[in-house]
Amino acid sequence: VVPGETALAFYKAKNPTDKPIIGISTYNVIPFEAGQYFNKIQCFCFEEQRLNPQEEVDMPVFFYIDPEFAEDPKMAKVDLITLSYTFFEAKEGQQLPLPGYQ
């Protein structure tokens, strides 16, 4: 992905059980310092998703890396950014923390 250009990625999710699952996904960016340059335009994360028994779906994320990434001397040696997702089963009343960069 070239900083400043949009990209579309798909993540595959499968419910291997015989019961429907409602879950929420959170994301992580590695290296952590690059996370401030990662911008989601449209994402499935932090929204409840229902997966029926044995269902497999592709979940899209539309994003870009801020062009300032290329100007940051701390990012000079970063040539790989990994975006990962964790799918949690939703529990009534449960609130997931939003990621923050300080």
C-alpha cells in the first residue's frame, strides 16, 4: 500500500459451530507507532456481526496510510505494517475499549 492511496482488504470469518454467533471485531496495528497513520474509511470492526452456523463471510475494510507516514523519521525503517483483527463473541451490556494512541 502506498501512503496516501486507498486500499481494500478482506478478512475471512467462519462460524464452525452449529449455533449462530453474534460478535464484534477489534483491530490491532503492528508496529504500534504506525497505528497513528492507519485510517479506516469503512470497516466492519466495532459493529456487531452475526454469523450463522457454518457460515463463512468475507469482511471488507477500506483504508489508507496517511501520507505523513513517509515523512516521519521514526517510520524510516518501517516497511511492513500488519493489520489484524480479533473477533469476540458479543455479550449483552459489554463495551469494548476503543484503541487509542498517545
